[in-house]
Amino acid sequence: MTTIYVGNLSFKTSEDQLQELFAEYGDVTSAKIITDRETGRSRGFGFVEMNDDGEANEAIEDLHEVDYMDRSLVVNKARPKKNDGGFGGGSRNGGRY
């Protein structure tokens, strides 16, 4: 399975539209647009999962820098999420309990 990062999405793009765009290249397992926790609005990027690596690579190659809804898409393989806790690896209280 390949996870694809899709950036510079129009804030009007729906998950269904994102899935349809990539479905032209093969079976899309999921399409998720990332939203702001507080407002619920799109953050302008999302992730698509495709089962077939060949189809995913073709989609990445064909859709990178393509104009979609008046935006030039950024499409590449997603990098693994860092799990550093966001606080430099330490605890908030300096290890004191």
C-alpha cells in the first residue's frame, strides 16, 4: 500500500473529489483531507491511499504540478509521521512528578 501526500489543494476540494481524481489511476483505499481542529476547515492538504504501488506511482507522476481547481497540486509519496511528541522529546514538567 502506498500513501500519497497531496498538497496545495483548493479549500473547496471535498474528500469525494480527491478520491475521484486518483480513482482514474486505480483502486483508492481512502482519501482524507486534513482539517483544522478548531474551525473544521480544510488545511489545504490531504492523503490518498492506493493498494497498487505501480498505480500510485503513476498517479504521483501524472498529477504532480497539475492545475486542479485553480491550484497547482503538490503530489508525492507521504513521509512517515514523526512521533517526537512535539516537545523536543522531553516531558513538559522536566521529568518531575
